[in-house]
Amino acid sequence: MTAKRLDQTFIKFDWIVAMVMIMGLALMIYDIAEKKLRYTEDRDNAK
């Protein structure tokens, strides 16, 4: 395996890791936002 080939593999791997991290972060933000929304809805219904 040449250095250039290894470099390309690493770049591809980094891109996949970045995508997974971004998706994980998006899911976390969505989950928190949904919980907040549900909490405020419950509070409004309790009145």
C-alpha cells in the first residue's frame, strides 16, 4: 500500500466518522428539543 493510497483511505474514514458524529449530534438535539416541547405541552394541559 502506497502512502497516497493510505492517505485517501484515511480521508474517506474521517468523512464517515464526521458524518456519524454529525448525525449523532442531530439526533441528540432533536431528542432534547422534543422533550422540551412535550414538557411545555404537559404543563399547558395541566392548567
